[in-house]
Amino acid sequence: PDGTKVFSSFAGLVEVVEVNVTVGDVVTKGQAVAAVEAMKAKHEIHAPCDGKVTAVNVRIGDEIDASKPIMTIT
């Protein structure tokens, strides 16, 4: 019921540089749903499961760490 939260895999602060989905989008496991910049390189964040995006918790330019969910998929 709570859904699957999608996190950055980096321990430190990273900048959100892409959000490729919006609430209501259906995603498949492995799909690139967002990207962050870390160590001067862009790293894609992939959906850990199939489902529908029920929340997007970040905007482009946000600084996040691994404790802040980028989005929720149910």
C-alpha cells in the first residue's frame, strides 16, 4: 500500500538533473525515471519495479541524498 520508494544510490548530496516521469505514468522495472549528477557525471536512476508513479518528491535542481525518496511507484 505504501508503494516502492525510489532513492539515489549515492551516499552524499547529488543534484537532480532529470525527472523523466510524472504522477500517473506507468513505468517498467529498469526504466530510467530520473537522473542525478554526481562526481561531474550524470547517473540514471532506474525504476526498481513495474508500477504507476504515485508521487514525485523532487524537482530539477534539488540537492538530495540517499535518504530522500525521489518518487514512489505502486
